[in-house]
Amino acid sequence: MKKDLPLPLYYKLRESIREKILKGDYPPGSKIPSEQELMQEYQVSRMTVIRAINDLVQEGLLYRKQGKGTFVSIPQVQQRLGRLTNFTQDMLARNLKLDSIILNLELISPSFLVQEKLKINEKVKIWKLERLRLADDTPMGIQVAYLPSDIFPIIDKEELGRGSLYEYLNKVYGITFKRAEETYWVRMPNNYEMEKLKIGKNVPVFYVQRLTFLADERPGEFVESVLRGDRYQLYVELTT
């Protein structure tokens, strides 16, 4: 019988650190022991420590801050494709404290893109609602919703407040959206997005377009979202 080979030291160290992260010994956002401390605790070389940490950084479990050390990553929010949900539902399902800050709400003439998406002409005014979406006080995304005023004549900023747009529209107009179509792109953020999302220029973002339909199949909402790539992951279930 072939004898099992001993596990490499870096592998043992990597899995030990992973276990401490998963058990909460190293909670999200906390700093893990330094390379020197790990060398002493596990009696391994610096190269072994570096390799173990590099693996966990590549997996997204850890991240480095130059001159400060290595920290445990905040868990990503999994966006499951194939179901019509909103930000409020997504965050509540993960027991995260959600918040929305209205950056802008105005009644404007639609751009050509919005006209095309909502199937309206240039004479129909639209509501442009821009919000910063937060989870546990961390900026997660910027969302700009465009809503036709012939369907939604009034949107009250004070009444909408920090709550769910879909719940507000259902309460005021009795409207429930039936389905949506989404398209995702990956790109780098611009200066405005870096400022609002509190990210660096090298952190990619998801740019998402959503077109949401009413029960009678009329387009009722067009949304442009910019989501932090370091805080979101996409999940798709495939069947034969």
C-alpha cells in the first residue's frame, strides 16, 4: 500500500488560518498576526508564511494594507441571478443593517437611452432617483433609477426616505413589478464612484443595467447600478 505523503507546511498553516477565520477567531475586518508572530507560533519559515497568506489573499479571505498588515476580508454579498429581488430584500436576507441615502431626486427629460429602454418619447418626463446603498454602514453601490412620470406622477422624497423604492411604489400606486432583465459589465470606477463608494482606483466595479416590467409587460423602471466588485459575487444555478 502506498504511504500518504505528509502535507506541506504552508498547506497546514493556510488551513489553520482559514479555520480561525471561519470559526470567528479572526473576525471580519480584524488584523491577523504578523508574519513574525506566525513564524514563531507555528515554527515555520517566512517563505512558508508568505505562501500561506498569498493563497488566502488570492481566495479573497484576506487582504493587505501597505504598512499596516494583513486583515480578514468582509464577506462578499452573493447576488443570486434568476430571481427578482431588490437591495432591501438582499441585505435583510443576510442579516445586514441596510441604509439608503438619496443623493438626487429630480423630474427631467429622458435621454435617448432611457427613451429606448422605457419605450417612451421625449415629451414624457421621468423621475431620476440616485441613491447610495449601504450595508452595515459600508457603501455597497450607487443606483440611479429612472421612472416614467405617466405611471408615477409623484415621488415624495420625504415619504420615500431611506426605505425600499419598491415598497413605496406598491404602497402609493399599488404597483408590483413582475420581472426584470439585467446585464452586467465589469469596469474600473471613475473618480465620482471612488469617492462615494470609498474604494481605490484598482478596485473593479460591476456596472449593471436593469429593466423592470409591470404585470402588463410595460417597462416601469430602468436602473443603472455601480456595485463594488470587492463586496459582490454573482451566483448562477445551471441545470441541464
